[in-house]
Amino acid sequence: MYDYPVYEKIMADMLGEKMEKCPPLSLESFLQFYSVVATKEISVVFDWSADQVKREMKKLQIQQKVEPVSVKSGTLWHYIAE
């Protein structure tokens, strides 16, 4: 595996121009799109620590937008707001 900038350079060379990054999704948009995600997935996608993910998900849980689902491998989060 190579560092991300290497892939960016290859893609720019293939396209003949530099690509622009899309703005990142908000956590809530991410949850709405996937509907059920693991704590680990959120941690990887947003580059957050497990503690930070838990804090953010707790906020959404208090707002009744998500509910935790305990599974053998950890916690899944189900997006319930519409």
C-alpha cells in the first residue's frame, strides 16, 4: 500500500488535471446513508478515536436520532431519525 498522495498523483496523471476533494459528509449524513454502522467504521471514516465516536454517538442518542445495538464484536449504531 502507498500513502494517499501517491494515489492522488496517479489519478491526476490519468485525468490530466488535479481532482478536487468533495466536502466530507457530516456524521449524521453518513449514518442516514448507511443506516447501521459499527463504532469502528465511524472511527476509521472520520479518523476519530473510539472515545470520540462514543461521545458523538451519545449526543445523537440523547437527541433520539440513533440507538445502540450490542453485538458480540462491539456496538452497532442504527439511525432512527428521518
